[in-house]
Amino acid sequence: MEYGAISLLPTAFVLVLAIWSRRTLESVIAGAILAFLIMDGWLFLDRLAAVTTEVLMDEVTAWVVLVCGLYGSFIALLVKGGGSYAFGQMLTRRLTTKKSSLLATWLLGLVIFLDDYLNSLTVGATMKAVTDRFRTSREMLAYVVDSTAAPMCLLIPISSWGVYFAGLLEKNGVADTGEGIALFVESIPYMFYPLVALIIVPLAVTRVIPLLGKMRDAEIRAETTGDLGIFEDPALAVEPSERANMSVFFLPIIALLFFTVFPTVDLLRGVMAGILFTVIQYWAMRIMPLTELLDTCIDGLKSMIPVLSMLLALFVFVEANDAMGLTEYVITAVEPYMTAALLPALIFLTLSVVSYTTGSNWGVIAIAMPVAFPLAEALGVNLPLVIGALLSASGFGSHACFYSDSTVLSAQGAGCRTYDHAITQLPYAVLGGAFATLFYLVAAYVMH
């Protein structure tokens, strides 16, 4: 059955409810229930139960749950073992202003580019002790972290995003087998949104771009009252002993990155190896007894339960939207207006809106590619430019959505509420989206 414009209702309901209640998890669950009510009436519980079970049994869902949960354990070890404290103390001696601490956060985010999950959680957890010293709101910290997570991963071919999208390019027949990465690299100069988003951060930190919207309120609150907007699990807010040195931070991070990258990129293997290495190192250095190390791993895993609940609810909501044909409806509605001059900009805008409203970043792009590429070929539009617009839309959706995985994890890493992070960073994301749209219009005109 085709639902047409009715397929927009669950997403609109989620956005309105989230803004009204300031509660994202409950809003996404309510949106999923509404979608199944529309499709199945009062028998919706059967389908809701079936889809939830399918999501939990899905290999991708299992991978996400394991990676995010174990990242929580790894970060808890760094915090309680004193690694984050030692690194923060080292930076504190060198950073003397709020601007320098936030710019250091931005630079650290540029370095940890393998995956946005790793970036969001590690950078936020590491830098919050430093930025707290200068009365920086956790919302500002979360914005800086989020704006270098997915955007940076989009621009690096060996990141999880690069590997995934290169595979999609080969699957859709626009790149030969083994040549997906090369075509991905060719499209990087046209990924205008992540490029602009990365540039906006230092401009916002140095106040070349003034504080916008709710971010202004958050920063004024932090600077005048000392209320930083902290909202985090006590397991990630432990005051560690000062006996740890810099090796307690850098060696686990190096181990994590090494086993993630070699011999092939595998985040799950990397975090498992990172935890094992850290436990052995901390036990050998007598940082903590073995029983306390294991308890810390469990505490870190527990601290991720709200995030994992949000991600599972999001996956169910995405399945509901897919069943209603939301993405196909929006693309079909816009398709008649696509011309050679407008195609890149319309692709970016349309898929950004769909990605933003549904919280689905990779899935939306996978659905859109079989439509976008034939259109580009028929209209004679430069293929790397269209790829850049597609992937930029994925980055915008990840960055701006109230309930996307990147938004949830950045808030968790920085230690603030998901809603507060989403509403404060939205003006900066919209600003980046506006510039990206303009650049796609100009590029299409120049290259046509």
C-alpha cells in the first residue's frame, strides 16, 4: 500500500513532540507507534513486536550495540584510571583561554577520524575536564565534537563512512570493483557541507560567527552562573587519582587505533583489543585492582544504556518509515523539478531533509543512489558533484537531526542532554547547509 503524504505524519509528530517535551527517546518511540498505527490500525502491536525483534536480530544493530557499549567501557577505564585526567592536566598547563581549549577540541576531533562513534565519545570524554575549567557550556563542547565527527569521517577515505560509501558506489555500478575508493576521493572536493561545517567551528569558537540561538543562552548561563549543563552518568564523572601518567592515556588510545586499522578497518575488533590492552596495562601498573578494573568496564557499559535505547528506538523508527515509503515519496515528489542546473542542490536539500527528519543517514543515501545516478547521467551532470551532494546530505542529516546516532553520542560524550545539544547546534548546521546549497548551485552552473 502507498501512503503518499501520510508517510510524513510520524516524522512530523516526532519533531513536534521532541520540541514540546524536550525528550527525544520518548518522541521517537511515539513516532514509531504512530507509524504502525497508520499501517496496521489497532493490530499495530503485532507488527511493532515483529519489527523490534527483527531490528534486535539484525547484524548491523548487533554491531552498533556492541561497539557503542564497549566504547563506554573503554572510556570509563580511561576516566577512572586517570588517563583522561592526565591528558587534561597536560593540556590545562598549555591552554589558557576558552577559545584555545575549544580549538584544541576541534583539532583532536580532526585527528580521530576513523569513525564518528569513536570521535564523538572519545573527544568529548577527554576534553570536558579541560573546557569545564573555562566555564564552557557542555552544549558548546558537544557542538564542537559533533561538527568534527561525521563531517571529518566523510572526508577521509579510510574512515568507516568512506569504506561504506565506496562499497555503495560499486554496488550501484558507477564504479568498477575495487575502484569505489578512487571515485569517493574524486568527489571529496564537492562534499561542501562537511567542508563548510568544519570551517564554521573555529569561526564560531573565536566568535567571528557570533553565538546563535540557544547556544547564546547556554554560554551566558555557563559564564554567569557556572551551570555548565552537565548531564551524565556518575561512572563517567569519577575524580581519578593523580598517580597516573601520560602513558595511561596514550598507550590505550594507540592500541585502540592500531587494532582498529590493521589489518583492515574493524571498529569492534579495535575496541575489544583496546579494552583488553588497557585492563592488562592498568593491572600491571597497579592503577587499579583487577576486580575494580572489571567493575569499571561494567559501569561504563551501564552508562551507555540510555544511548543504546535511543539507537534501538531509532532503528525501529527507520524501519517504520521505510515500510511507509517515506524516502521514495519525497524523492518522487521532487523529481519533476530536477534540471541539470538544479540537480546537485535539489539532491542535497531533499535528502538532507529526509535524513534530518528520519534520523537515517546511511540508509537514506542507499535508497536514493539508484534514482540519483541515472538522473545525473540523463541530464549530463558531473558524477563526482552529484556524489558529493548525496554524501553531504548524509553528513547534514547526521549533524542536525535531534535523534541521529551522531547527535546522541556527541551529547553522551560531552555530558549534556541530547535535546539541549541538538537545539543549540541546529543554527550552525542550518548555516552550513545554506552555504552548501549555494555552492552546489554555483558549481552546477559553472560545470554545466
